[in-house]
Amino acid sequence: MSFFVAFTVVNFVGVLVLLGLMLFVEYTKLDELESYLSENEKVLRYKRFWKRNQRIDRFHRMGLMIDILSTPKAFLKASLVTEAELASVPLALKRWALWPYCVSYIWIVTAGIWYVWFNWWSEWT
């Protein structure tokens, strides 16, 4: 087995694990995250607009949580969230929410490397 095929398999399995983690977080941790920000106006507006419990609704609500937790200074500056609300979210829950999405940036880079490598490899074989 060539190194390219091994890289492809690892990349493919990695994306499946990553998607599984994202689904796990959306279906098990989202409600807990929203409970800590239950008085926040923006979170309540998102919950009202995306009120059905379908995948697309949970995706958009989770997107707001990721935005708030990954760039808290911008939300504090815009007065969309308070420091007390951010401090109330436990660190372990923040990590569960943010890590799958941070790792997805690494996967995007490896997908780009795979694409370039695939085009280069197909020209030489």
C-alpha cells in the first residue's frame, strides 16, 4: 500500500469520526449549552426561528453557540452576551463544543493537501 492510499484512508476515516463528533455534540450538548444562555436575547431569537428539532435547525443553533464561544470578545463588545453568561458555561462543555469545529479546520487543510497530491500523483502515474 502506498503512502498516498494510507493518507487517503486516514483522511476519510478522520472525516467520518469528525462528523460523528459534530453530530454527537449537536444532539447531546446543544441543549445544555443553550440552558446556560437561556436569558440571552440572541439565543432566544435563534431558538424561536430555528424551533423545529431537525438537523438544519440544530446546525444553525450550534453555529451561534460556536460563534459566541470562539469569539467572546466580539460578542461582549457588541453587548450581545454578558461576562456572567460566558463565565457560567463550564470549561468542559466549551471544549466539547469547540474542539470538533477546530479540528475541522485541520481537516480542510488536509483535504487541500490531498487534492494537490492527487493531481500531482495522477500526472506521474
